[in-house]
Amino acid sequence: MIDISETVAPKSDQLNADDLIGGPRTITVTRVSKMKEPDQPIAIYFEGDGGKPYKPGKSMRRVLLRIWGQDGTAYAGRRMTLYRDDAVQFGGAAVGGIRISHMSGISSAVTMALTVTRASRKPFTVKPLAEERSPPPERPRNDAPPAGGEQQAPRQPGPRERLYAAARAEAARGSDALRAFRADLDPRADRALDDIADELERITAGADVADEDGFPGFAPPAEQAA
């Protein structure tokens, strides 16, 4: 694959919202440093940062403080997912900024009120980030195959299983996403989803509650874009 996103990365000494145009990015923190800039007092370095640390704005620093605590040195080894929020404003114009959608170290979604204007606060939700799974140890090449002959290739999912998996993924995005997904299916495939209708309803209900009012992610209009 030729990654086009690498050709449009801005030349900067920090991670920018434009670096995330291609999609969210999950990072593993290596260290946190204090900076001299009053508007960007901390820099969060991460694996593969290329010398461009993440410098969170005030709202995202409040999120970090609420979930990971005030000791930045303890952040090393923790993980979070960053995404571009196109609605973030600077100087009255929507320029885009970086938001945090998921963080490690929590077992359920955390919602907090963050300042939008001096007289307005809105909820912001961060979801738990699943722990990384270590790859299984490699079997030495000279090891004999297990009893019963050669290893069998893993079973590939069939069309119905792939349909169910796609439906569950859309349900996790909410009822509107699932409804649009089913609208594009042919009648036979749509009827097949009736077998897991109760499961899909539970998934969409949870997603709609977690993302109530269009969150996670909101655009504090007065905050400096990252």
C-alpha cells in the first residue's frame, strides 16, 4: 500500500490535527516533559513520534488529569487514541484540533464536563482502550507438528459470519449507522440479520447512550487548536 497521508504531513515540531486526517492514531506514551510555552506547557512523547510530541490543549490536559492523575511521569507506558475534530475553532474559524477518544487504565467510559465558553460547559466522554495482546510465541522451526498430521489452516468466516461481524461493527457506532447499513443490504441479507436482532439492539443501545448528544468529541470554540 502507498500511504498518501505521509505526503501531506505538515512540517512542524509537534503532532498536528492535519497529521490525523487519515484517521485516528493510538499512541504509547514514552515520557512527558514540561515546556516553556504558556499555551502548551507539556509535551507528551510517544513511540514513533519522529520528534513530534503531542502537546495537548487545556481541555485535553483536564481530561488527562481527570483520568491519569497529576503525575505526568507515571504516564509512560500508557496508551491513548487521538483523533482530528474538524469543529475545533481558533479565531472564530473552524480549523480542526486534536481530541482524545480512548485511554488505557479505565474499565468503563468516563464522562466529564468541560468548558465551552465562560458560561457553558458540555459533557465529554472518553472510552476505555483495550489492552494490547502479546503475539503468541513462535514455535521453533525444528519442532514437530502436533499429533494428527500437519497443522490445518484457520477456518475462514463464511458470508453469514462476515455479514454479522459487519452489522455488529455498525451497531457499535449507533442506531443511525446500523439503520444506514441495513438500508444498503439486499432483502435476503437484511432478513438474515433478524437472527441477531436482539444482540444488535443491545449494542446500539449501549453506543447511543455512550455517544449521547453527539459525543465523544466536542469543539470548545475558544480553545486554541492543537
